[in-house]
Amino acid sequence: MSKRVLFYGQATGGNALIWFELFNNMVKANDPITIEMLARTECTLTHDFKVYKAYGSKSSTDFFARLKKALASKFTLPLYLEYLKRHTKYDLLVLQGNYTPENNLKVLNKINYSTSLLNIYGSDFISKWPKVKNNTKLRSAYCKVLDKVDFIVFNWYSTFELFLKEFPEFSSKLKLFPWGIQDEWWDIPQRKIEKDKLNFLSTRALHAYNNVDKVVESFCIAFPSPSKNMLKVISAYGHDERVYENIINSIKKYSMEDRVSIEIDKWYEGRELMALYDNADYNLCFGNYDQLTVSITYAISRGVTNILSPIDSYKYLYNFGIKSPVLCDAISIDALVKVFTDVDTNNIENTHLD
């Protein structure tokens, strides 16, 4: 007998690309699991499975986007929930850990299901937790979600550990399923060619704990004119306005408009994403928290040297036989400027393929 799954999540960009590819392939393979999605965003992706589009299927911008989202949250989404409650029972309900407790509880309390699962991807918990931790009301609501779901699933071990430390009472519900990357990332990349400039890449979200503003300022200090070195900053999944303003201010202060580029809210995928790493000599991950982001794996697979902050997960890379990371002495501008300078003067190899 076919199992029915309701997946409540985003239907555009980011993780949605992974899920939609999986669900579409399941349909093509006549998988006995029937997937349906209740979209939390506009549904802009092609799909062969049922999607309930509470937020529509066309992207909007600025005022109209906010208005449409508000109306959908208040009116359309509740209508879909009421309809599903009356007409369907699911074997599994899948929720996302970065949605507000109020939002997840609304779905949990309406949908008829046998088993429920809360996904916590990457740094979702890390980025949201400070707000929850310092707000008694929000923490109480968050714990209601944790108490109500049957399983809590992580794809990063470091996030799993941090969550377990903060919520040991839910240890019996925790599951860890680390993600990998697609096989084509391991196709032999073109060897980096020595040239008169180095290309640096940062793909971390512009949240304070990722220190991308420190990366930009350090680069500006380390490589004044006549250096030709370039830094490309990509932030496709959220950003803090203060961090973004710090970056823009540094670029203007050091007159680096021609050598530091920044893109926000632009999604890269497939060969276009791979090209970002193939064009880079160094990839920067300079965050505060103990997280092993997939961008490090992307860099390793494409022969790019990682420049990393000195946190435990990054030190562990050496134990796995990964010899490409360059570890800074501290999470500070001075420490990163020193690494940049060493790289530029060949104290550290400019090119590296493992």
C-alpha cells in the first residue's frame, strides 16, 4: 500500500531545488511513496507531484510581495489547512525547523497524520536559536513544537551536538543524516593556472556569525592597489542588513568597487554554481560556530583551497586526510589579513589540488 507524505516547505530556490529533484525522480520511478507539498512560498519550480500553492506560483517584489505573503498567511494557507484536514490523512508530515513555532504549530494542529518530522538544515538552529533562547515566550512555543513532533532530523553533526546540549530532554527524538554532494562535483577540475591575480570566493550567508563583513574588510586591508586580487561575495540565502551595510561601507572606504563584488538573493545551481568554484583559487569560511558547511566540500571537490576560522570542525578536516585547509590563528581581522598576506607572497601555496 502506498504511503502518503505531506511536505511543508519552500517551493523556490535553495533546499527546494534538492527536494523537487528528489520528488520528481520518485514520481518517474513509480515510487510507492506519494509525495504532496504544502508550499510555504511561491512555487516557481517544475514539479510532477501535487503542490498546494497557498502563496501562488509567480514571484513578486517589494510591496506586492509583502502584501501577497501577508494575505496568503492569514487567509489562503488556513483555507488549505482546513481542506486537507477534512479530506486527507497522511502517514508522514514533514516540517522545517527554520519556520516560526507559531507557523509549525498551526500545521501540526490542523493536519491529520500518523508520524511527524522536523527538519533542521545546516545552520537553521544556530541562526534562530539566539532569538529563541532570550525570549521566554518564544522558547515555550518552540518547545511545544519539539514536544509534538515524533522526530527531529539534522544534516550537520555540529548542529546536532549543539541542539542536544540545549535540549537534552528531546534526545530520544534526534536523528542525524549528513548530506553529501552530487557525483559530478568530483569530476576532475581544470588545474588552476598561475596568474597575476588571485580569486577569492565567499558563499556564506550574510549573518553576523559568519563574519563575511570581516572577510571583506580584511581583504581590503591586505590587498590595496596595485594588487589585482579579486573577491566575490555571494549570499543567496538571507542576510542581515547591518552586515550588508558593513560590507558596502568597507568597499567604499577602501575604494575597492572594482575588485570586490557582492551579490545577494541570487541562486546559483548546477554548472553555474560549479563555475564559481572553478574560477576561484581560495574559498573563505570564517564563521564563529562549529559548522562544516557544504561550501567547504564544494571547494575541496573542485581543487580550491579553503581559508577557515580556527574552530573544531575545521581542525577535524586534517584528521580525515584533507590537506588543503588554511587555518587562521584567530577569528579576527588581523589574523585573516596575515593569512591573505602569506598567500599573496607565496608563504602559502597559491594553487592547490588534492
